[in-house]
Amino acid sequence: METPATTASKARLLLNAEPFGFGPTAAIAECFLHLRPLFQTIGYLGKGHTLDLQKPLPYDRIHDLEREENPEAVFADYDIFFTALDFEMAGKALAHGLTVIIYDPLTWYWREIPAVVKDCHLYLSQNFLGVQERLDACRQAFPAATVAVPPLVPAQLSETAQAEVAAKRSLTGKPLMLLNLGGLANPYWSDRETLDYARLVITTVARSGIATGKDLVIAGNSRIESEFMGAGARTYSKSQLQEVMRQADLALMTPGLGNIYDAARFNLPTIWLPPANDSQGQQLDLLRQAGMDDAHLDWPSFIQEADGKPLSIDYRHDQEALLQELAGLTTRVCTSEQLLENFASAMAEAASRLTDKCACADLIAKFGSGGAAHVAEEILQLARKKHP
């Protein structure tokens, strides 16, 4: 483990991510790299797939909630709690007397900002379409400090570097194609339902023929890796996945905000897969409305109602009910030869519409980059104030 600098804060920092998709845990992994030199003691508290990206990192200790202590026992060894989206755990940390910091990439999404935000010590909101307006509208209601931070992706590549990447893509022999299945797991889907979605997409990629003549990289959590190892699925660290994106000339990803910003940073032409949850569906709608969508495979693009009309999905519907609806659609497509053929045809058609540029790359120009360093500096300043 790298030894922190002697000037590092002695405040003991505990990190955490909501076990919903890969976005929260990926955000914490990105921030950790900037926090490690600033704090002498950093731990991680979490469970399930959120551990996949944290285990390779040089934490002082990782607390697995499915095998170890309850949260209260862990809190006793720390001073500051920093979470990505686990508002319930933030409330428990507050009740235990910790200084609490919340990172929220979904400020634009909430009908009401979660109540615990009003009691936390620092609220860090990742900028996106509609975020600054939302913060301005409700800032007076927040006693806590609220800060809009740039996207967590590193600085966008320079034009020279982008040209080098493009040249590298063209000189590596077979084109590289990324299928990223990292944003599927959520508390309302069983392992079986998560794997059914992954199986559906992997099967359809093969059926559509869009990977013919390409090196296909399939990324997912550890459960997906173990189930689809024969198809080439693997769990990649954040840095490994970014290197894949640097070399790829095509990606298929769920429309999670982390994936959207990664595609923007690497100017990576992307087909957005059918949303696996409500925020993904709403984010896809925002991209489409802003003209920042390369190509997408929303469920209605290949499923029709009984009367022949396109399927109608309300991504603002009750979250649990919607997620069960999406799980049902996955099963429906998997068990219908006609829908499987429709999905494969829609995928091939979407691939034919891609250009060599990513439509959402303008997000980086609009909202900036390098947000993880901003987050780390905000946390350090609060630590020096609250725990000198």
C-alpha cells in the first residue's frame, strides 16, 4: 500500500456506495484515487457487487456487510462518512455522530431531494442537464453546504490525443467493440433477473452480427463474469475499462450517467441498451431531447402492444413497479422468437446509423471534467474544519 503523505488528514474516512447498478461504486472508486494521498485512514463499507471495484484498491480495511460487522460497529472506528447515493446508510452515520458527506449524481432525477440531505454536512452534486437549476431552486432549504461538481471523468482528451486514439483504433487489426453490462444489479431484481438481461443482450449481439470481425470485450460484475465466462465476460477495474474505451470504436452500454460521461470523454460512438431502471430511462430521454443520442435500443423500439402499437413505458412510474415491469419484458423477449429477431434487427439497424463521433461528447464541454479531484478537495477542506 502506498504510504500517505505525512501532511495527510488524520480524520478517519469511511467510504460507501449504494448497491444499485455500477454507477455509485464506480464513482467511489474514482474518488478514492484522489482521496488516498489526502487521508491516513480510509475504509470501505458495502456489500455485494459494490465490492468488485473496491477490492483491488489500497484501502486500509474493507468491511463486507454480508460477512462482517453491522454498520454501527464499523462507524465507531471512523470520523467521516462519504457515500454515493446510500441515503439510508447516511442517516445511520448521522445518528452515530459522524460527519456525513453525500455524493449525488442524480440531483436532477429526484421528485424531492432525499430528506437526509438537509441534515448532512456536505452535499456534492454531479453536474448534468437540469442540476444547477435544481440546486438554485432549493438551496435555501439545505442547511448543509451544497456544491455542484464537474463529472467525475478525468479531463477530456486533447484533440491531439483524440487523433492518436483514432489512429490506434485503426492500427490494432480488428476493431474493438465494448459490451458493458455493469449497470444491471439493483435491490429489486434477483440474480436470475439480472443474469436474464445480460444473457438476452449477449445472445442478441451474437445474433445481430454487429460483432463480426471485431474483438468483443464484455464487461460486467463478478456474478456476470462467473455466469458468462465462456462468452468472454470479465470484471474490469475502472482503469482497465477506461483503457478498453480508449481503444474501442463502438460500445453498447446501459444509459447510466457514468457510462454516458465515459462515452463523452472518449468520444466513443455508443448504442444505448434498453434501460434497466428508471433513472437510465429518464437519462436516455434527456439525451434524445438534447440531440446527444448516437443510437438507442429502448424497449419500444422492438416490442409492440397486442394492438400493434409501440410499447408504452413510463420511466417516471413507481420505481419498484417499473423495475418489475422491465424484468418481465426481459423474460418476454427471451421467450419469444419473434421478439428476439426484432431485437437483433433493431440492434443491427442502430449500429448502421453510427458515425465515428459520439453525440454526447458535448456534455464535457458543457459541464467540465476532473470532478473526482474536486470532490476530494471538498472532503479534505471539511475534514480540516470539522476534525483539525
